[in-house]
Amino acid sequence: MAVEEVGKKTEMGGGVIHCRPDACEFNEASIYGTSLARSPIFQGDHGVRSAFFRMKKGDVIANHKHKKWVQVAILNGRVQVTQDVTTQFVAETGSVYFVDPGHFHIETALEDSIILVTQGEDRPGWLKDE
């Protein structure tokens, strides 16, 4: 079976992609006006996309909503999540939260953090089966 290294992400035959955030290549991306380091894992197929993000302590992803669902796993660190400007909780290493489409929220890194974001693909033209 052929194994292809793409950056530090391993794509194996049979539809398996394996990567670790400490071995991935990150590039700067603007996420709702905040510059974050992003390493895409999977996008454009099955209606889903997934990426690692590095948030530095104090980074704030401004009040925003998504057209489709979003699931966030905190791999390392602590992120405060505020919904509707008043309700908040702290997601810590090992925790996961899910945001339904259309719900406004703010994410603030309370310390340097690595998060895994998986969401319904909502960018026009990105779905491979369109």
C-alpha cells in the first residue's frame, strides 16, 4: 500500500489520513478578523472540513456564527466560549463543544491552545461533489 507524505500529514491508501498537530505545517489564516495558525486536515469532500488551529493566549475570535454545524476539540490549552455575549464556559484540554448553525459565539484563548475544528463545509465551490 502506498503512503504519501503531504507536509507532515500522512495520506494512506484506502481513505485514511493521519496527522499530529506537533508535526503539521501551519500557515497564517484570517479567522473572523483574527490571524491564527491553521493546518487543514481534510476539506471539500463528504460535506465536511477539519483543521488544527493554534491560538495564542489572548487571541479572540470575534462574535460570529456559522451556516452549518461546528465541533471543536481542545487538544491543549483553555478557551473561553461566550454565547449571546452573556453565557460562557471554559473549554479545557480534552473537552469538546458543538455549535449549532446560526448561533453567535466568541472564542478567547486563556492560554496558548491547540484546537481541532470539524464543521459542515459551507464555502461555495469547495464541495467535491458539487
